[in-house]
Amino acid sequence: MLYWFLLWREFKLSIAEILAVFPNAKIIYSWKSVLILNWITKEEILQKADNLWWTIKIFELNLKTDKQEIFEEVLEYAKTKDWKFNYWFNLFPEKQEKIKKYLIEIKRFLQKNWISSRYVNKNDKNLSSAQILGNNLLKKWIDFNLVDLDWIFYFWKTIWVQNIDEYSSRDYGKSRDMQTWMLPPKLAQIMINLSLSSNNSVLSSIYDPFVGLWTILIEAKRMWIKWLYGSDLNEKMVELAKQNSNWKIEKLNAKFVNEVSFWDEIKTWNIVTEWYLWEIMTRKNISFDRIKKQKESLKKIYEWFFSSLKKWWFFWNIVISFPFWDLNWKYIFLEEIYDILNKYCEIQALFPSEFNFKETKSWSLLYKRAKQLVGREIFKLKIK
């Protein structure tokens, strides 16, 4: 069985996340919003899919020789239902006029075989995740998917969609200073997943040494990671975080990260973190001099941080993001960090060597929202 993963706009990060969560899966096809895998089971997907925050939808695929075979499969499924057969239909690549044609052809074929049916696609378009969840389609009826490549067809049903309502309704109303940059929760979850090792797809502990607004720990708790650790120089954020009894948080400068008291408590754990991205800039006040000043401060912090980890012989995975800036629609990277990483770390690849997509020249992946002037460059590292 093949499985089609429909991805968000930051498709490289989404693919890297999926490959980290399912390390034994084999890539059959990938292109921007699409990833097709096999050597993976439905049970494994459903067990882990709720933690894939940049995957929109997953459906099964069976190879079909022609349209007639597809119609007959719909008929066999319809015969198992005791009530009027209601169905949805999604086409990839999505073409509205072609969707309508398929909907009508399937309905006529079912009528010829004495099956009363109704298709409920609105305006002859593919259904969104919200529509699938809102109508409880995965339980009540069925959401069909057809991949029509003209010379070959793949067809079958949706097994999972992202719960967008659950995500958007999460409460982040704790005492936070919203004048500081907050790591997007989806990105925090992806970074946690990227920290997985190929031989260990389950995490028991996470440490965030720049705990800040504690988004990473919130997401780690939601993912059922048992032991959550953090440290930060900001006493206010540390005290707020300590109110959660499942967390161990210390007030500590990252310069002395090897001196936290809980080092010896944990046998295997990963660091997932992002330092403060500094002041918020606008198109009116962003400048090369302001960026340069921020880069100098960040360089000192990270030199302390990585040298401390090396002194402590930290040998687990580190997933970390560094800022880059959009100045006059040209990206300015924190290039000073590259020498530090080469001095203390081994940069781990996020894609297989034979994969058709590649990381940046620095072996990182980028995340940036369209209107923001500060983006994130994400690395997976090990201390040398």
C-alpha cells in the first residue's frame, strides 16, 4: 500500500519532519505539496500522525489501470452501505472541470447498478480539512481521492486529516510579552520531531536552554513527552514556567548551560531550542547597522553555549533555529554562526543523500512567513 501525504507551504520542513518520524519508510515520489511513501503501515501512520503538524491530509493509494476499475471499486464499497450512499471526491492535480466530470460519471455508474447516491462537493472543488472534519466524513461516509496523471491512476480513501480546529483553539493566553518573537507552535513541534534519531522514533525527554515563552515545552507536553527541562536568564518566565509541576526549570544564563542541576537525572534526551530573535523590526526601521549589532550579540551567546556543551560532552541531538533577516528583499544570514558550528558541531543532514530536494548550502532548512522581516534557519546538530 502507498500513502499520499498532502503538505503545507513549507514543504521541505514538512518532508523532513515526516522522514524523521517514519525513518524506515521509502520515498516513492515527492514534489512540493506531495510526498508518497511505502514500507509503512496504516497503523503506524495513525499512531503518529497527530504529531505531524505540517501534514494536512493522508490517504491510501492503490494503482489502477483505468477509470472503469475506479468506478467498480466505488461500487463495491457502496454495496456495503445500507443507506443512501453519500460520497466526497478529491482530484489531484485539482482541476475543477475535471472533478465535476468524475462526480457525474461515478453517480451515473452507480445508478446503472441500482445504487442511490449523492455527491456533496461544494462548487465541484476538493474538500478542505475543515470540511472533512466538520462533516465527520471519516466516520460517517467516505472521502475518496483520485490521482489522475493521464497515463496512470491511483485511487482510494482518506485515513487522516489534521484537526485544524483543535490547533487554532489552543490556549496560549499565559502571561507572555507579545512584543517578543514567539516561536510558532507548529514549527516548535516540527523541531521536536526533527530531533528524533533514525534508531529511536520515541522521545522521553526534551531540554530547552532558552526557554523564553516556553512554546517548545508546551508542544512537547502535548506530544506526551514525559520529562521536560528548561533554563533561562529571564526570572519572570522561569517562575511562570515553574507553575507547571511536570517541568523542571532553572534560572541560568546559557553561558553556563553545563551547570544546570538536572544533567545527571536524564539518560537520553535532546536539546530543542531557539534563542530570542531580538527586537521586532519594520520596513521603516530595519537597517544593516541594526542587524549587525544583533548579530554581534548573538555570536557571543552561541559561542558560550556550544563551548559549554562541548565541555560537558553532550552527545545527543540538538535542533536549533537561528535568525536571518529580510533587508530590501535580500536575505542576510547569521553567517557568524557557521564558524562556531564548524568548530563545535557536526551538522546532520535532514534529507537522504539521493533525495531530489536539498537543504541550503549550510545544510539547514528555512522558515519565514511572507510579511515578516525575520526568518528562521533550522539546523540539526551533534557536538563533535
